[in-house]
Amino acid sequence: MKRIVFGQKDNCDGNDTECLNGRKKRADREYWVRLMNRFSVPFQALWCCVLYFIMELISRRSFIGAWKYMTDSPLVFLYNAFLIFTTMSVAFLFRRRVWVRVFVSGFWFVLSLANGIILSNRVTPFTGQDLKLLADAKKVVTEYIPPVLFGLMMAGLAAGIFFLIRYFFKAPKYQGKRNWFVDVVIVGASIALFAGATELGIHTRILSSYFGNLAMSYQNYGFPYCFSVTVFDTGMSRPNGYSEKLISYIEKDEDEKLPDSDTKGAADTNLVFLQLESFFDPETVTSLRISEDPIPYFHKLQKKYSSGMLKVPVVGAGTVNTEFEAITGMSLSYFGAGEYPYKTVLKKETVESIPFDLREIGYSTHAIHNNEATFYGRNTVYPNLGFDTFTSEEYMPDITDVTETGWVKDHILTSEIMKALKSTDGADYVYTVSVQGHGDYPTEPVVSDPVITVTGAEKKEQNDYSWEYYCEQIHEMDQFVHELTDTLQNFDEPVVLVMYGDHLPTMGLKESDVKGWNLYRTPYIIWDNMGLKKKDKNLAAYQIAAEVLKRLGLYDGTLVRYHESERGDRFYQSNLEVMQYDMLYGEQYVYNGTSPFAPTDMKMGIEPIQVERIVKSGTDEEPLYYIYGQNFTAASRLAVNGEMVKDTVCVSNSLLLAQGLELKGTDEISVVQKSDTSNEILSETDEKPLALYLEKGEATKN
């Protein structure tokens, strides 16, 4: 029996059937290899189209959706296939071309699979920033991927890597003489044509270089393009005309237009900013029929206090980008497409902000969010924005009242805002981010007896479940606003409360669906207990803080002064870009070359967590330890010699119970606040020997 080897010559007699069959198979294989080599460019292009269709099928989780996208947007589809083709064109520089194509195909497939899994669990798609934040991989795994699925993914990845390694040695090589000139021309032409196609696509608006709604942009412009943009397009480019002379001219113009800041009296006014999750008026959706006004109190306030529409940088998701604009006075328009500064520059750099500016005139600054501290890395970003304290859900005493989809309800924020206002003798700036209205919105019944009923949506499940759930949540948020303003009205200090939605909800809305609005506008109100005059106007999120401070006679801060003096100037937007670049990426001419702002020593929580005494109970075989103290929460864990005790139970805000361990008097004891999602330790009490706390006697639950 002869061994048939690809490419090996053989001599078969007429009676050797196996040898003849082997020769035929080898001839067929060589024919297809020659054919693939001769027409490698069109075959590769065809495969890239097939691969891209598979990628969109995964992202959209629908064959019909992927097909409709391909047929409705053929130019965008072909552009993305061309992008994949361009990355795959490097195969022409190698003899193992098939292996290179398999490798590149696998790379894109894994990225699209990650995007599909993430989209199944959150609104925001997979971005370049997610890829870069490898340190947060554990958080992504625990938050978005079930353990069993993660195990299967790891097994699949290991199998894929093993296959690539094994296939590297078995993959067919290019046969024949190499023509390097032709190969290099193919690669160079692919890159050049792709660059030209990109410019043409943006110029003709087939593509966009600005992603206001990241999820919608991925749907409209395709995963490969959008993902690539989020990888490479970050930060700010140097604006045309940027120079020290231009910065000096802008500052001189500000000084001529603005009076001196009058901080006397105004610095005693508390400022509370309340960013309401996905909050807007659903009655403006033309197709919906809603049984009653879901936000009657908000509408009542709009008639009495300064109000208008707020231009926000995102739709459907991206809370922190509206937050970034309102806190810094910077516009997201000049950053990379789909960029989240909280995930990029602000992880390491400080930036002048409203909190920093107000701290200079005696304010204390607080951030409050009834969600996890590590969400969008707020616990590491907020010190770079000038906050003195940050109260997240891990520091809130009762987070058991949650929506049917698991988000902490907003009414808990009233007491937390009041704690912040009462925590100092002077004026306070409190930036509060709500979460109750957060999506995704259910397409199955979860609200047993809805107060408000909705009909008229395009899909029945949106009528009965998504919109009704949403209206139920904003109705409760409206009641929370009522409770908050009533509480602040009776507060014995002057307060200005600024309320607005961060973006429209994730309901697949189009501009034609919303009466009188575009998708980038939400309602705002400036409420006060001081009798400020009502002034209605439309603003951008990056302008609203300056507008409020101007009404109080405060003109402190680089961008505060800029917005107060230059809004309406014909060079307002272009010079804003220059100012932002100088402050964050440029030579910092506004600070004479060196920024005066350093990260704050931010404290987690308003009220300090304290351990007062520990009582041992139970038996020697099964000892129990009762830890008494103050301000414990569900996130509190006993730590022994730096190791957390998992079996720690929060009985009340003054009592923890730990079991399953035996302690010695010399063991170092502390209580830590832990993020459940990332297991990150947010704060820790001072470590002290157990002997200093241990008491004999009966434990009590008081």
C-alpha cells in the first residue's frame, strides 16, 4: 500500500485502485489550490462578506435583522466587509496565506462574539475601551457572563488556540514563485482604497465620525467600523490655531465682559445637581396612548421654576458622558467618537471642574449614586474631578427596595442628599446620579398592577411591558422629586436644585417618533427655596452649571467664565475646543504651564464606619462573633489580618455577625466595604488587635 502525500509524485499501475484514487484526489486538490491562488482576491472578498454577515448576525441576534441590514444599507455593509478584507490582505505577504486568513477571521469572530454576549446583558456594545481595560476583565466576567457560559467560552478559546497552533504546521503553503511586487501592490492598494472609502463615506454621510448614541451607531454603521473607531479615535486632536496668544486673547475678552465674582453670600448657597436616569416625558412620543400623566409633579415645577430643554451628548446609554459635561463644562463633541473620558483620560489625569472651582471658594463637594461605586470607575475618577466624598450604594443603609429588574429605587437619595448637606457648616455642592429608570426594559410582564397603562407602541410587548414598566419607574421618580423638594423647602439653608434627564430611554426611538424634540434633548428644571426669578431657556449639558453660577453671581473657574461670557459669540464653539484641548491635552497656557489641580483625598461615604466592640458567642466548635459599631451596610465585611470573612452578615447598621472562624487576641480586625461585582475593597477601618475590641458576656441585637 502506497502512502499518498500532497505534492509527492507516484507511479501507479493500472490495477492499484487506491493509488489511482489518491492521485485523483491530489489532482483535484492541486486544481483548487491553483484556482484559489489565481483568484485569491475575489475569493477573499467573498469570504469577508460572508464573515461580516455572520458577525452582524451575532451582534443583532437575528438572521432577519442581519439580512435586512445588509439589504437596506448595502454600501455600509460592503464598507465593513472591505475593512475586514484590508486587515486580511496581509496574508499576501506570507506563504501560509490560508493560515493568516483563518487567524484574522478568528480574531474578528471572537470580537463579534464578545459584542454579542455583552449586548445580551447591557445596552452599550463592546468598544475599544473595553478591550483596553484588561484590568477590569474580572468585573466584566462577573457582571455580564454567567459562570457556565464563561467556562464554555474559555474552553472554546483554548480549543481555538490549539487549532491555530496545530494548523500552522499543516496549512497549505503558496505554491509557485512569489511576485513580491504584485503582493505589496495588493496590500498597499487595499489600504489606500480603504482610506479613500472611509473619507468618502464620512463626506457623503454614509458613515459618521461622531457617535451620540453608541448602541445606535453600531446598528447603523456596523461593528467593525465602530469598534475600530473606538480603538483608535480617542482624546482630542490639536485644534487649528491653538497657541498661547489665542488663549490670552480669549481670557482677555472674558475679563472685559464679566464683572468680578461676588462670593459673599452666594458662597452660602447649596447647589444640588440631580441627574435622573433615562428621564423624559413619554407623552411626547406621538404613537403612545398613556392612561395618565406619569410625571405630573415635574410638569407642575416646569410652570413655576426656570426650565427648558437640555442638549445631552448621548441617547439610550452613556450616562457618564452627560455627567462629564455637566461636571466639567466640556463638550464631548471634540473627543473621539464613542469615547467615555471616565474610561480614558480621567482614569489618570485631573481636570478643572465645577467641584474644583467651588472648593476654591469654600464649598464642600459630594457625589452620590445609588449604584455600585466601581460602575464606570467612578470611585477612581471622582477624586480627579474634585469630590471630597462619594456615597455609592455600598454606603447606603437600606438598598432592598429595588425595581423588578434589580435597580435601587431613587427615593433612597433624599436622605443621602440631606446627609451631605448637613455634614458641613458651610455651603455644599452635591452631584447626585439616579438609577431607577435604567434599562433594559422588560418585554415580559414584571409589574403586577401598573398604575399607568400604555398602548400604541409598534410592538405589543413594548405596549404592555416595556413602556408600562418605564412609566411606572418615572412615575415613582416623579414622587421622589416631590419628596425631595418638600424636604429641601423646609431646610434652613438656601438651596438651588438642578434636575434633568441624562438621556432618552433605550426604546429604539427615532426623531420622527418624538413630538417637538430631537433625541438629544431632555427636560431640566432649576428649583430653589430662595425665590429666584424664572428664566426659561434651552441649554447644553456643558452650559448648565455656568448658567446656575451666573445667576448666583459666581464667576470663578476657567470654563465657567468662558461659558458665562462667550456664549453667543460666533467663535464660541471653536474657541471652546481650543480651551478644552489646552486644559486637558495641551500646554496648559491657562494655568501658566502647570495645572494647579491635584486629586482629592476623597472619602467614601458621608458617615464614618466604626467598630466599637466585639462579643464572642456560640460554642468552641462553632463560635459566633458579634461586631458592634456604626454605619454598617450590606456591603460591610469583617476582615481578619487583611483577609475578608465571606460569611459576614449585616444584621443592622450597628451589628455584623461573623461565623465559621476562630480568632486570637492578636489578630488584626477591621471592617471593609466591598463591591460585590468587582470584589474591590472601597474603604477599610483602621486595623486593630481583636483584644482591644473583645468583650465577654451575652450578645444582643441592639
